[in-house]
Amino acid sequence: MADAPTTTSPRRNGHRPETRIEPPAAEPSGSLLTRTWRELAAALQRRIPRADLDERDPDYIREQLPLFWLFSSLWFRGEVRGLGNVPDEGPVLLVGNHSGGNMIPDTMVFTVAFSTYFGVERPFYQLAHNLVLSLPGLSWLRKFGTVAASPENASKALSSGAALLVYPGGDYEAHRPSWQSSRVDFGGRKGFLRLALEQDVPIVPVVAIGGQETALFLSRGERLARLLALDRVLRLKVLPVSISLPWIVNLGDFGHIPLPAKITIETLPAIDLRAEFGPDPDVDEVYDHLIRLMQDALDALAAERRFPVIG
Amino acid sequence: MRVNGARVLAAPIDHVWSIVTDPERVLSYMSGITRWEVAGDLGAGLGARYRILFRVGAAEVGGLVEVVEFDEPCDFAWTSVTGLDHRGRWRLREAPGGRTRVEFRLAYVVAGAGLSGWVAERVAAPTVEGHVRRTLQQLERLVEHEQLRTRAARRRRPAARP
């Protein structure tokens, strides 16, 4: 899951039905490695399905909920508090801190809780990194309402009246070292605030803890990602290094078996940006306020935990 | 999956009936329930609808329910309209000594989910059983406490006169 990026390039989006998805522009020169990467990126871009909010299938979600409820209840001992803070109807932007690497345990726990609380009938979408949607075997995510992260898709979901879950920190935050588990780190990404202001929708902060204990995350591997040009080619800022099952040393985190860490999620009261910050809010001020608010809630959740994993 | 529990309460049937059919009092005795709100114009009676939520494991399940039986003062049953497929029933019967036998039944099914649904039903059963048991205990405390207060108030009234 990822933030709504600020780029508007159609080729970055890959989710516009009317636009043919073009691979990143090829340069005439480059090393064999660079050309291979570009080819790989082009292949992945071609795999990204076009955005269609209608792909969300409430019946499918209803049928799958028991399985995810089992994982959520037994494996992660999930606890989601404060869903009553989410407005009962209408569009809303749910903004979460992201944890747990590519296995997104916090998203699963929250999606189960949201879907049972409001019913599968309420439209609910989640933004995900393009790469997630292009991986084989993950097409079922689209039936759950997962769409590629892009400003266009986010606007489309909110204007349709849906609830939209975004993780501004995206892969950058989800792969932070485990000892930074109780730190909200969006990496300065503020696109989601501009989106909320454009669409004039309330923001509901969603604070989660426990995901970063599902493996021992050692490093984001930002330097490695830059060296391999992953940022330019795959929009990946990180190439994480972790200790996880069954790989022991896991480079890149292309899946792992998450440890059964207890995941606790708290939904904070909704924020009406214009009511609280005036008709033309300063994005930086709102950002600082939101981070402070979420960090305070995360500190309180961290204080409740006695042991890692056990909770 | 059907879960039920029963208890004999030291209170007349009408009193118990007035409590179990009052939507505003449900949260005070029903264990696991986090929401029980009137949905629509009808507050109580046959056809009344409520939006309910019930905590089981990592989620609050429920949805919209509708009262399908309202046979005063014996049977009060509802069935789900949206959300988790379930039925609930309060079955009240007069017992000797002016007491009431109260039975609370919950039946639920996880439809269309295959093996995971079958497993989820059984995994949830102990939690639901616990909620049913505690609901009856809390109802007993509430009803009998109210009876004691009513009787004490009655005793005090004549003594207060000059």
C-alpha cells in the first residue's frame, strides 16, 4: 500500500483506462544492467491493470472475510479501536502509518475490521504501490478495492463517495528498521493533504502498531535502491534488508512469513481541514499537526506494549 | 452454529420483557455488543430495525437487523438484513414463584466461504458462548437489582408519611 503520489504522469499511473500504458522512455545508450532493468520495468508496467473501481466485489469480500478474520484474530490477535470516529457515510480519507513490509498485516487487520463494521456494501478502496498490483497472483486485491496509487485514482475513489485508505509513508515507512516501530514517518509526503483539500473530504488518522515486529527489519537499503536505479525504474525508494522466515536473511522482501505479532490499531477522530485550519489551510502546518497527533497516539499504543511480538 | 443459554430470574415476566425489548437498554446488559441503534422510524415492535455490532475476535460484526417476532411477553426474535447472517431470540416463560425462565439464543452462519467459513464458525463459538453466558448473568443482575430497588422504595414510602 502506498501514498497518493504527486506525479501526474500517465505512465507512472498505469491505471487510466483511456490511456495506453507506455513503458519508461528508453534511452539509446546504457549498460546491459540498465537496459535489463528498463525491460523489466516495461514488462511490469504492462502488467498493471487499468483502474476500474467497479472491480471491487462486495460478494467476493464477504466470502473471503472469514479467512482474513481467522488470520486477523488468531495470528495477529488484531484489535481495532475507535471505528466509530469514521463518519458513517460519505467520502473520507483514512490516513495510516504503514508497517510490516510487503506483507501489509496492518492493512489486512484494518480492512477486515472496516468491512465488518460498516458492511461490505460501503465502498472502500485502498491505494497500493503499482508493483503490488502488477505481481502475479495478487489480482484478487482488486476485488478487495485495491487500486494503484495515483492522484487520479484517489480523486476518482473519493468523488464516487467512497472511503479511501492511503499510507503516505508507503514502502519507505513500511520498511523502517524494527527499532523504529513506534515512529510515524511519512518521509515528508504531503500529496494526500492536497488531495483531501481538493476533494474537500475529512481525514481520519489510523494509527497502528505491531506490524514492524512481524520480522526483524534491519535497513531500508535506500543506497542500494539508488545504486540499482530502482527509484527511476520501479518507483521503489528502498531495497529492504530484514531477517524473516523462511529466508532468514531477506533482501528485497518479496514475501515472508510474518511473525504472529499482536497488531493494535486506533482510529482517531475525523479532522475537517477547513473547519480546523481555515478556508485555505497551510499544507505544512496541517502536516505537522497530523504527524504530531498520530505520533502521540502511537506513543500511547507503544506504552501499552510490554514485549515485542507478544504485545 | 447455534449458541444458547438459559437462566431463571427472580422477576415477573412483564418486567423482563420490558427490558429485553427496550433498544436503549441493550448496551447495559448484552455482552459483546458495541452498538444497538434504532434504524428507521419504528423504535420497537414487529418490523423495527436496529443497526447492531457485536465484537468477536479482531472484528465487530453485525449489520442491520429486523424484528421478525414480537409476541408479548414471550418471544422476541430478530434476523439479519445485512452483514453477518444470524438470528437472535429471547424466549421468556413464566416460572413458579413469580419468576421468569429466560432463554437467549443466537444462531449464525458464515455463508459462501467454504472451509474457512466452517472453521471461522467454530473458532468464534467459544467467544459467542461466553457473550451469551455473560449477557444472561448481567441481565439477571440488572433485573433483580431493579426488583430490589422497587421493593425497597415501596417499603420506604409508608414510613415517610407523617
